[in-house]
Amino acid sequence: MKKILIVDDEQSILTLLQYNLEQSGFEVISAVDGEEAKNKALMERPDLIVLDLMLPKLDGIEVCKQLRQQKLETPILMLTAKDDEFDKVLGLELGADDYMTKPFSPRELVARVKAILRRTGNRTVSEEEKEQEEETIQVGELKIFPEHYEAYYKDELLELTPKEFELLLYLSQNKGRVLTRDQLLSAVWNYDFAGDTRIVDVHISHLRDKMEENTKKPVYIKTIRGYGYKLEEPRQG
């Protein structure tokens, strides 16, 4: 049974979300402020965190930031009552995996939770078993296992958020092809953040931090000025 931590200072929302998530087969724990949320996340190690942006003691942005600083890679679905594009970008820059704006239906939230968990399901399969059971995408020293949502660089597992992985996978599936920011936004984020291509730039920057030796001179993910990005085989020598 997957464990979900829901964090909101409004008891009515906690009760509503807890009921709907438990009806969908999840174990649910809750917190009412940012400090409690951080402590429970580190102690309980939930499979996913539903985190409100506006919280007492520590706001959701700060909770997200501190959890990522402590290397907790648990997926975070951030909630806010503000339809503020800046908050969306900032939350994703600091490590949130997805974003929902209040008001929303509990059914929609449960569906989003399930989708995130499908993308981030823990699997303990060996490298050899992975290569036998699925097609591996390899670009230079980058190796991607689509069915397992895992990517390796120089045989080291990359710690990627779900959206970072999906972006890297889409780029690799279109290796050598120049893709516009709008194409990437549509393919990876669907209808979310429509028109806000800054989200793409933020995630490209995160990917480069994790897999490029020199982020100022990337050899894998190239910027095509005035157009977009492409992933290519690094040149030898």
C-alpha cells in the first residue's frame, strides 16, 4: 500500500483528501504546517507528498527546498490557491514534480497522484534484466531504460524527478532533432503550463546539472538559439 503525506492547514481539505485517497487504496498521513510536514516526510518516508504552498511556520516552497537539500527524492505534488505563474516556476525549480491550483476536484487529485506514482514506481531490477526485457536507449555514455523510469550516466543512476526523466526520454527518442520549447511543453506537460516555456528551460538546466561535465559547454543537450533544444551524440575527441 502506497503511503501519501498530505499537508494543508485547512482541516476540511485534509479530511476531504484523506477520505478520497483512502477510498482509492492509499495509506494517508497528514500534517498541518511546514515544520511538521518536513519532519514527517523525513521520518515516515512516504511514497508521495501532496504539499500546500501557503502553510504556517514553513511555506510549501521552503519545505520542498529543504527536503531536496536533504536528498529526499519523494515526488511532490504542490497545491496553491494562487494562480501565480511565478510560484509555479519557483516550485518546480526547487524540486516539485507537479502542480495543481485550487479549487480542484478530489477525483482529479487522486488521478494525478496515481499518474505520478506510475511514473516513479520503485523497481529493483538488475541492469542485465532491464536490458533483456526492454529496449535501451543509449546516447554516448547516457543509458535510458524507458520502462523503469531510470537513466544512467557513466553507469551512475541519475536522480531525476518524473518530469526531468520524461523530458530526457522525449529528447532521446528524438535524438538529433531540434525541438521547440512549445513542442517540448506539449509533449511532456500536456495542457499544464500552456504557453509558459520557462518551465522547459528550468528542467533543461536541471538535466544539464546532472549529466553534463561542463554546463556552460554542454555536449549532450544543445541549445539552438531562437528555436529550442536537441539531444545529440557527443563528439569524440
